Amino acid sequence: MTINELYEELRKDEHLMESNPPITDTEIIRFQSKNGIAIPPALIELYELFNGGEIYIPGTLIFGVNVADSAIPSTIKHENRS
């Protein structure tokens, strides 16, 4: 299963996933440059579909790139599940 196929499966049932909007190639390049890292191609493919979110079980997170200032770590909008 490809990353795109996985994403489409998750989107079929909206209650399974809360995701952030995708990011652009420019934002990815800026983030990598500012932080001195290379994001793996598969993760870039994921970020081009959605920039982090929460899947399946509350508390299961996929962290995205913080494009506001291109700094690590990223934060996502998410409710306190305590």
C-alpha cells in the first residue's frame, strides 16, 4: 500500500482522522534548510497530503512541519485528552 492509498483509506471515514492541511515544496525546503536536516522522501510524500494529525486512536499523532517559523518541533491543533 502506498502512502497515498493509506491516506485515501483514512479519509473514507472522517472520524478516523483529524489532519492538518498539506504543505508546499517551498515550506519543506525552508524547514530542511533552517534545521539542517533532510526529510526522507516518503515523509515528504506524506506531508504533501497532510501536515501531521491524529489517526485512529486519540493520542496517536503524526507530527507535521511547523511552517510558521520552520522550527522543530512541530505542533498540531489537538484537544487535551486527559
